[in-house]
Amino acid sequence: MQTKHSNGWLRANRQKIAPWVFLAPAMLFFTVYVIAPIFQSMWYSFYAWDGIGEKEWIGWGNYIELFDDDRFYVSLKNNVIWLLLYMLAVPAGLFVALFLNQNVWGMRFYKSMFFFPFVISQVVVGLIFTWFYNPNFGIVAVVWEFFGATPPSILGDERFVTYGIIFAGLWPQVAYCMILYLTGLNNVSTDQIEAGRLDGARGWRMLRYVILPQLWPATFLAIVVTVIGALRSFDMIAIMTQGGPYGSSNVLSYFMFEQALSEYGFRMGYGSSISVILFLIMMVFICYFLWVMYQEDRRG
Amino acid sequence: MTKLSTILTGLLMSVAVSSVAMAEDLVINFDDPNPAPKEGFEAAVAAFEAAHPDVNVIVNINDREAHKTAIRNFLSANAPDITAWYPGNRMAPFVDAGQFEDISDLWASDSNLSRNFEAIKPTMTRHGKQWGVPYSYYQWGVYYRSDIFEENGIEVPTTWNELLGACDKLKAAGITPFTIGTKFLWTAAGVFDYLNLRTNGYDVHNALTAGEIKYTDDRIKAAFENWETMLDRCSFVANHATMSWQDAIAPFANGEAAMYVMGNFSVAAYKDAGLTEDQIDFFEFPEITPGLPRAEEAPADALFIPSGAKNKEDARKFLAFIAQPEIQGEWNKTIGQLPPNSQAPINKDDKFIVKGFETVSTAAGLAQFYDRDAPAEMAKAGMEGFQEFMIHPDRRDQILERLDKVQERVYK
């Protein structure tokens, strides 16, 4: 009787239960490996802890130190530069996509070549650009010396280093945005283009008023992945400069790693406080994106 | 990996128990898989097994960087009986957290350890107790291109002025006096340590790395002034901030630069870059303050017993065994370094070892290295400061004030 009853309840509600059953594993792992560590980090950020010894509660101590730390402001400034310049990947990706969106013999090959940098590992991209920039034997040295100039030490000069790394990072990011736009362009309605053409729109006006509005989903996605990419720009810096020279190319994510986990670090509390700040910055963007998506959903 | 080794340990244990009665396992985590270091270590293990057939040694070899990360986990999770690590301030976190075994008893009872390791004993000591046994160390100094010196009629400099004079001659010949690669920072610390040791001496080095004197202290400023002179007259290769120490060998090997402040481990790399024994040689960093007792950088590598070890008895036997003069001599002959045991034979065929032994055995004091004597956080900030100073000497005061600020926090 009892089993029959519960069976009946399951049966009656299976439409409602099924999604939760399917979601359960993902939710479990997301909670254990993403949500819980966020709160753990916040908790650790109030301690002085080297990872093996006794934890010592120091309240806001890590944050007070952080806001008095020059390296934090250097990293923060570089993060802002990354955010701004990385955005170039979106229009550049659009441009490449428009350029490649034509029917010429061998176009698939060209498309795949343009997409290539996104496929290879960031580590490899970093290494390749490190060699490009090498003032002794890199391509930069060859070009500068051809014009009789002394090649700049791009990765060794605090004035250029961040821009040098961002430029390297843009290469795969442009490819990523390009592929988003190429798929977007496939879905552009031909009817509307025809109609626009009948109304005399062409060139820039066609792009601005007919094509781009239809590409909004792709643009939105491109912006989201680029913002996230800029904020977690870690691998390029680790490979190309390790935050150097003397910390001038640091960003928050690498600074956090350096303080908490690198050879001279193991300040888990301080590292956690940096990651909390980075998390708060990301939250601003995440909330904005969620809000935009929510608004669009409502509009239907 | 650790799980695998546990399983293997278990398997081997059961086999051992069934075949040889009373055979004990001794697990050692070593940190250098390069051919020569591996060979030297394995030979020492083989000799130990021959002398102690009742002990079954199990060896795990990891690479250096991986070992540095892994040690923090395996010391508490799955402690081996012996692990490789570094003395000086590098062992401090583990000693203070109670993860290394106090082996002062061994140092006191073993007549070889108590008599033949006087010079290196202080760096193995913390809170008045000894925590490990060193198996190897190496000298630092100036490696130079003897052929270039000869071509330009330059004598090996023994004083500061002679060094500056040699630099003038090299520059006149279109050669950059010094090569260096500061991408990974520590190479700059080698130069600073020597300038500080020669300007102010061993006690100031120790007081600075122990946080007892400030970076804006006049003595430290004087060392920096000498560094400025050196940057000016003995310039270093351009773009050093983008090069690793291995990258910096290129200008040295192709004759664009003539000197390199380095440790003896670099000799093999010079030879790999195509230089022969006749082209390279070694001299002690020249005297700056006349009459100051000469101290040297001589970082050591050591073995420690984790406090979580299961077989501490055999681990002690092993440490005492590898401290013996013959074992240390043989091991270091293989890896081309110096044996810390003062009675150990050295490789007389290697001129760098002969000179290095002379250098360190007559030194008034042995420093470990800036980043091993100073706590990690101070070392990192300090070395970034050194690199910045080498590129922007005009920022000296600003850098030193910043280091004071870090120092205040680190040593509170």
C-alpha cells in the first residue's frame, strides 16, 4: 500500500521531478567545487595562514594590507587596461568574419587558418610571442634592425610589457569572436537584406542598421567571453613574464597565484583576499550580463 | 603517484615479509631527475643497500619544481621516511609547523657528523637544533672567459678597482663585461649578495636577511652605491629582464659578454653551449672594503626526516651513512659539486671544484643565498627591487623605502 502510494506520487509528479534528477549531479558538483570554495576563500581571507601551520584570525588585516599594497594597484590598473584593450577583439573579430563571409574557392581553408590560434594552447601562443618579442633574435629585432633602430625590449620594459601581452592574447581572442560572428552571419535573414537593398541601403548603412542588429546575440556572447577572458588572463602572463619585470605586468589573478601558491608565496589568507576582490569585480559584470539576459527573456 | 607508491610499498612489503624476514622499507622522495644528480643519488642508495641488506629502499624522484609544490602535501598526507629539501630559511616553515624531525641526537652521537660538518652546521640549525643532513653544496663566484681576458690583456681582478679597470678594457674592446638573466629574479640576488658581503661583510648579510637592519641603512645604501658604479662601468647585457639564466649564457658563449656571477651548477651549461675548459675559468668576487673577512655564497642541498615518517630508525641510519666522507666524495664527484663533509675527497681533475673547494674552505662565513636566508615574502619583494634597480638605478631610494615597508610587515 505504502509503495503503491509513493509510486503513484512519483508517477504523478515525474514531469516536475525529472529535471531535478537530471540536474542533481551537476548541481552537486557545482556546489562542492564552485560555490563552496567561494565561501571558503572568503573565510580564509580573514586569516594569516601559510597553508601548513596554525591559522591566525586577523579580521580585516589582509584587506587593510591589500589596500596599502602598491602591487595591488599595479595589478588593478593592468586589469583595467586588459579589459579595455581586450574589447578590441570584438570589432576585430567582426571585421575578420565579414571579410571571410564570402564564397571564394578555398574559403574553408582560410577560415580554419584564421581560427587556428584559438585551437592551439594559450601556453604555445605565449611562447611564440615571447620569441617574437625577443630583442636579440625575435622578429621584432629583425624588423627594427632592418630600419636601423635598436629593438625595444617589449617584455622587459614596464612601459610596454602589458600591451605586449595583451596583443599576444588578442590573437586567439579575435579568432574566438570571429567564429561567433561567422555562425551569427549564417543566421542573418536574407529576406531582410533583400528588403534593405530595395530600400537603397548598402555598405555601412546596411551593416549598421540591417546586419548588426541581427548579430546582437553573437555580439553579446563575444562581449561576455572577452570580458571573462580579460579578467582571468593568467596563462599568458605566467608564460611570458611571470608578472615581471618587477611585478609591472601583474594582474589580479596572477598576483593571487603568486601570493598564495608560488615558490615565494604560501600566504593563503592574503591570496584569498585578492581573489575575493577579483570575484567582486567579476560579480559586477556577471550581474550585468544576467540582467541583460533576463530583460531579453522577458521581452521574449 | 602517491597512491601508486603506497600500493607498491604494500606489495613490496608483503613480498619482503614473505621472503626475507624482518626487511624494512625506507621511502625516499628525491627532487632531481636530471641524469647526473639521479646517478649520484642512486649510487649512494645502492651503497647503502649493500651495507644494510635488511633495509629495502624505495625511491621516488620528482622534478625540482614539482617537488617544491608536492612536499606541502606529502609531508602531512603521506610522509616518506626521507625527503630532499633546502636548509636555511627554506626549512623554517616545516620546522616551525613540526613537520621535520629533530635529529640533533644524530648530530651529537655520530662522530663523523659532529666533527666534519662544522662549517655548514649553522645553516642546518634552527632553534638550536639540527633538522637535516647536507649531501652537497656549491660555490658562487665570477665565471669568466679566460680566452677573452687573455686577448685583451686583462688580469684576473682581486680588488674592486681592478674589476672596474677590467670592465673599462672590456668595454673599450666592444665587449659587455657581465651577462645576467633576471627574468626569474634570483640571479640579481646573487650580485646583490656579493656586493653586500664585500662592502659590509657576513654579519650585515645575516642581520639584513634576519630583518635586524633596514634596507635604508647607510651600509646597505653603500652596497647599492657600489652596485650603481658597477652598472655604470661594468654594464650588464641589455634586456636581461627578459632572459632566464640559461638564456644569458648565449652572449657569454658567443663572446659578447665576458663575466657571469653564478653558481657552480652552471659550468655544465657553459660546456653544453660549446665552450671548452680552456675558455672558461672562475675567480672569487673581488674585495671591495679592504681587509674585510671574505664570506662566500654556498647554498647546500640536504635530506630531512619528516616527523610523519614510519621508519625513522633506518632513516637516521641512512642520513648517517650518506654523511660519510667516501660516500659524499663519490656522490659529489658524479654531480660536479662540493661535498659538505670536510674530510671527503674532492675531484682533483675538475678545476672548478678544486678552486671552489679552496674558495669555500678558506671563507670566513658561508651564506646560503638571499632567497634562502630571507623569508620567502621578503625575498620575493627584495629580488623584484634588485631587478628594478638594475633597470632604473635612479629609483634606488624609492625601492629601498618600499623594501623597508615589506620588512616591517614580514618580521613583525
